[in-house]
Amino acid sequence: MDLDITTSVNDGLTVVRVEGEVDVYTAPQLRERLDAEIEAGRHDLVVDLSGVGFMDSTGLGVLVGRLKQIRVHDGTMRLVCAHDRVLKVFVITGLDKVFEIFPSVDEALSA
């Protein structure tokens, strides 16, 4: 399954909306898009995963790697996670303590 990734700017934050499944096959797409945003100087990102129904460890690795890059530039990465199945992956791995995770884009933008 392919990923559908769109980007918009809202209140000075770049919102990257991801839809589909993030796995070993699609994670490179997500990595490339996030890298392009970071290289363009956008260091405050909201990654909207509310359209993601499945994420494996490859996807988590992409997000952790990009978070490290953003932090070098004193930036932030907030995640939006609406599906319990995906949120559970962050909780089990302890990454819910590393990432700021919100139930909606509006809450992530206003944080």
C-alpha cells in the first residue's frame, strides 16, 4: 500500500499529513518527505498520523531519526495519533515519553 503524504502550513507550523500504512516498504517515502521539509528549514513539524492504520518499527525509526535532526535546530516535532492500534506502538516502545502526542491537529497546533 502506498502512502499519501500532504503538507500544509498552519500558524507557522508545517503539518505533514500521512495516510496509509507505514512499514518497511513505505517508510522511505515518509523519510524523504520529512527530510525535504527539514532541509527547507522547516524545523517545527506536526506529523498527522490520524490517517495511519498501521506502523511498524521502520516507521518509528524514521520518526525518531527526524526528531533528532530537528532537535539539532532547536525545533519541535508533535505527533497526532488518533488510532489506538498506532498509539499502542508508541506506548509499548516508550516513545510516548519521547514524542509529544496529541489526539487532534488542532490540539497539536495550539500546544
